[in-house]
Amino acid sequence: MHRRAHDLDELWLEADTEAFALNLALHPAPSTRSIGPSLSEINQLDFYAIPDADGTQADECSSQSSTSTVGPLEVKSHRPEMPTDKTSKAYSQIDVTRVRAEMQLIVKQLQLENAQLKKRLKASEAVAAKQKQQLQTKHNLKLAAKDRQLASLQAQLDAQAGAHTSLHSTISDLEIQVTDLQFEMKMMDKAYANERAAWVEKERMLRLLQS
């Protein structure tokens, strides 16, 4: 900001200097010192008509001009007046200089604002890129966590499926064992019934023999 203000002050100083120089050309300051007559005016003077210190004429040949007195010499200024067209041109040049200075100030200000906007845009792009990278990293971390969670759930499901299969296999084995036991119990019951019937018949025969 300090450099920007310094540049603007330099442009204003340059414009004011040019305007001041043109203003001096248009309106020169009056000179306080006396300006002597020009060479042509000196040559046109009639020195014989000028009275001496005692009041007598310098020469009788100039008697016709002896009765005349020389008044104060009117010295014209040798500084020519500026014509109207030149004045208008100078004023136009002053206006052009001021307009050019104002345009330079506007252009400089726009350039500075453009540079500031570019800096802000670059900073905004950097912030946006950083935020995007942070969001992408956060998203990747979430995806990785979800993948790990899904992998863990899949492992648990596979383990449960394996346990379920093993349980079904165990149930099938137990059913076979139960069937075998039922058959064995049936055979044992049948053998016991046969043995008991044979023993009962044997006891009956022994009783008959003893009687």
C-alpha cells in the first residue's frame, strides 16, 4: 500500500509540474525590474532635441524641435502576447496533460487492483486446492475404514457360515448315532425278550419235573 501511494503521488506531482509550466507560459509573472529601450527605439531618438542640463539645445540645426520637450520614454514589453489559437492550444494541452495524468492514475490503480485480485485469486486457489486435498484424504480414510469394516464383517460371516456348516455336520452325525442306538436298543430289547421267554419256559419245565 505504501508503494502504491508513492506511485500515485509521483504521477500527481508530474501532472502538477506540467500544468504549472504551461500556466507560467500563459500568464507570466510581471517583472519588477525596469526594462531598458530596445536598440531600434534608441536609434529613432533625436538626441539634438534633448535639452542639456542648462536648458539650451544641443544644436541650432534642431531649432524647430527646441521648443519640444521629451517626455518620459514609454518602454514596451518585448514579451510577445500569445495569440488566441496558441492560448487555446496551450489550454488544450493542459487539459490533455491532466486527462493523461488522470488516465495514468486510473490505469495504475486498475493495474494495482488487478495485481491484488490476482494475488487473492491465487491464494483462493491455493486454499481451495488444500481443502480439496484434505477432503480427498478424509474421504480416502473413510473409504479405507469402511473397507476394513466390511472385511471384518465378511470374515465374521464366513466364520459363522463355517460354524453353521460344522453344526449341521455334527447334527447329522448325532442323528446317525441316535438311529444306531435306537436299533441297538431294539435288538437288545428283542434279545432280552427272547432270553426271558426261554428262561420262563425253562422254569416252567423244571417245575413240571419237580412236581
